[in-house]
Amino acid sequence: MSNFFSASQEEQQEILLGLWDRYKYLIVLVLVAPIFFIVSRDYLLSSSEESDFISATLYQSYLETEDKKFGDKILQDFSNTVYADFVRLNEAKKSFKSDEFEEAIQYLNLVINNNPISGEEFNPLRVAAQIRLSKIYMEQSRYKEVIQLFENSELLTSSMLEIKGDAQNKLGDYSAARVSYLLALQNSTNQASQALINMKISDLDGGDLE
């Protein structure tokens, strides 16, 4: 660049033309890239906001009308959104009430798979799906699957621990059931739930808790 600054005006023009011929595509790219980035960013933000608005509107219609076609539309076009998981939870509830247990299980497993464990972060969608699925398993006497459902979860709510204790009790693992019930009791803030858990502890085979 020292040659450039010490060159005559004509030489400077020749140098500039030479640089342009050699690096013109790079120069154009450098000039255009920021504009492209800004336009792309604005487009993506606009598309994302529009998508959120449409899915939220569909979900509102689904709740107000209880028309499954709105839920199906969300599951088809917005399958990876939180609204899709809300639809799955609701459809699982309907399926359970209609004794369509396997369909309910499929919906709930999809919610669980869409909301993987992330450290110690509490995920209400995952927890809701796990609790509902565990109740179906209990209804079907699939006690080992209840325990497996909660095995890899570091954060277990009082309800989850109580159901886990119920499954362990049914399998005859009274010692493990007692531990689960005690942890459920420790995490519970509801007096009615605490009373019920205490009754379950007292009813465990092996005697009352002293």
C-alpha cells in the first residue's frame, strides 16, 4: 500500500483498476452482505411473528369451538410449536375419557419426546405429559413402565413421586415406595394431598412409620 500512496494520480487509477479487476467479486460481496443480512433478518423475524400469530389464532379457535379440525391444522402445519403440544395434551385427555388408551399414549409420548430433559430446568409440558401417561399406565397395571417413566427425571414433583410410590407399592417394593411417599410428602404444600400420602404410608405392608 506504500506504493499506492506515493504513486501519481494516473498510477493510482491503474492500481485501483487492477485491484477492482482482481477483487471485484469480493468487494461486491462485502458491500452487499450487510444489506442481505438485514433484509434476511427482517424477513425471518416477520415470518416468525406471522407464524406465531397464525398458530395462536388457530389454537384459540380450537379451544373456543372444540373442533378437532383446528387442532389437526396445528399438528399438521405447526407440529413443533408449543401450541401443538397443548393440542396433544388435550387430545390425549379426550382419548383417555373415550377409553382409547393407546391413542392417548401416543399423544403423550410425542409431547415428552418434544420436550427432552435439559439439566435441572423444569419443563411443565413434559411434567404434565409424564403425569398423565403414568396414570394411564397405572390404570393398565403397567407398574414397571411407570417407574421407568420417571427414572431419568432429576426433578420430580410431589404428584410424580406419589404415583411412583403407588407403582412401587403395587410391585411389592414397599421400602422404595415408602421413600417415594416421604419425598412426595416433603415436596407437597397441599394439606389434602399430605393427608392422603400419610394414609398410604400407614397402609404400606411392613408396619406404620414411627
